[in-house]
Amino acid sequence: MTEFVLVAGAWLGSWAWDEVVPELRAAGHGAHAVTLSGLAERRGVAAGQRTHVTDVVDVVEGRDLRDVVLVGHSYAGIPVGQAAERIGDRLSRVVFVDSNVPADGESFVSAWPDGRPMVEGAIAGNGGFWPPPAAAEFEGQGMDEEQIARLVVGATPHPGATLTEPAELARPLGELPATYVKCLLDGAEPNDDVAALLRSERWRLVRMDTGHWPMFSQPHELARILLDGAVAPV
């Protein structure tokens, strides 16, 4: 039995996986959706980048999970990528869902040079948190009005320190068995960092014809991809 540990991106909590988790469990696997510190029901908990890495590792080790598929969406690819190397032989595969990937010594904002002033300015002007976008900013990503409304209502401000603190990797990310899911409405091709990692024989690319939040726009297709990835060769 594979144990899926699912972590959504900025502003989101475990609730974001509500339409994906039942399908993974129906297929006979474990599914553990994680809320990172400072978000959703854990709002108010102090958090930096290392806190979020520890959140993921603690779920795996605290529940003594084996044959683990770590799933990181968007921002969460950064802590998930670091956690993947820290859980050792518990890891089966890591799946990056249209996500950022960690680079040693780099942060979320340093890997996003065009957006860095905007993000840092928003954090500074909102008490150290990155505020969620308005509904209009989610348009054009394959979601209907109901799905966008659900996302907007559930979103909470994201702890700013998690976006500015650097990642720490002990070995090249390309050594991990990984799947990268590219959501095409958010850009036709992976960014340069991901493209370089996809040259590794241990990485594979899967494309989804939807936007950046597939757990809302295409949850059934995303679940199928995750189940396929669970049996992919390492």
C-alpha cells in the first residue's frame, strides 16, 4: 500500500485535497493531506521555510509511513522537495504538481525574479503575510465560478518568512525519483530549473490540460496521475 502525503501551495490547507483524497483511498492506498504551519486551521502558528519542511517530515515519521509518495503543489514543492531527501528509504517517489522546486541556498522569491518585488512588497504591507489573490486572479485557469469561490473562501494569508528563507539540500534533486506535473494553462513548458531536472533518468514529465490548481479544476484526473505515479519505475 502506498502512502500519499499531499501538500497544497500558498494560502491553502489540507482541505484543498478533499476531492482527491477519497479516490486515492478508494484505490486501496493511504492518503494524508497536510496543513502547513500558519495556514488554514493552523493559522497563527509561527512558521518559516524550515518549519514547513519539518511539518512534512513529522507527518511521515510521526505516523511511521512507508512507501511514501510526497506530493507538493505550487509553493509546497519547495518544502516537499527538501523533505523528500530527509525521509530516506521511506520515500517511493515525489510528485511536483505545477510547482516550484527547491535549490540549495535559494528561496521561493529568489527563484521568481520578476515577481520578487511584488511578493516582498505585499508581505511588508500585510504584517508579514502574503495575502491571497482576489477571485479575478484565478480566472483563465480552468476553474468554474463555484471552484474559484471555494478556493477564495478557504484561502488564508501565507506566512512571509516561508517565502524568503532559503532552501537547504544535501544532494542534487535530480537523484530523487520524481514526477513533474505541468499544468498547461499556466504555461506550456516547465521553467528552466525544472527542464534541467527532467534530463535526469529518474524524473518524468506528465502534462495536464488545465490550470495551476488541478485539485479543484480536474481532481479526478489528478488522482489518476498520482495513482499512475505510485507504480512508476524508480
